[in-house]
Amino acid sequence: QVQLLESGGGLVQAGGSLRLSCAGSGRTFSNVHMGWFRQAPGKEREFVATISTSGGITYYSDSVKGRFTISRDNAKSTVYLQMRRLKPEDTAVYYCAAGTRGIYALVSSQDYWGQGTQVTVSA
């Protein structure tokens, strides 16, 4: 079992930055691939970014590539999502997820989820 807790959400103006954190506990954090997903009102949950167990490989959706950076600190059992040049369309509840099948498989198959943190970007 892996328990995940997100933090760092809030209200920011368009063009601003925000960093989300996801703290893991339970199963050895360094053994699971991690990812960020988001769900906007009235829309389905969508993939944002994933990162390998060591942090050496990352994968991004086209909508955030070049603006968001995923990273992890296994010593702190934490994964981060640095978000820059935020747009109103980035407004959503952001979730972190964990999986063991690989960073690409994590896009469609997740083993563990956090509760989510709200990010609101004003125009």
C-alpha cells in the first residue's frame, strides 16, 4: 500500500507559477513510478506527467510540455510538480498517483491515488 497526500494548490494569476507536492508513505516510495493527473470541472481526469522510480525518465502531456516540470526526492518520499506560465485552462483538481508497471503504463493504469489539491488560475 502507498498513501499519497498532495499539497501546494491555490489561486494564482495567469502567467504565474505554483509548485505542488505529493508526500508518499507506506510501501517503499523509490519502488513506484509516480505521476500527476488533473480533472477540470465537467471533464474527465487527464494525464499531466509521469516520472520513473529513479527520476531519470519523465513524460509529459503535450498541453503542459515546456511549462511544467515533474521531479522527485526519494529521500523525502515526495514528488513535485513545478508549474510555470499558468493558464486559466490549467484550472483543475490535481492528483498524484503511483504505479509499478512503468511511467508510460502509469498514464492509463494507476495503483494508488491521492485525494487531490485544487489549482485555480484566474485570467
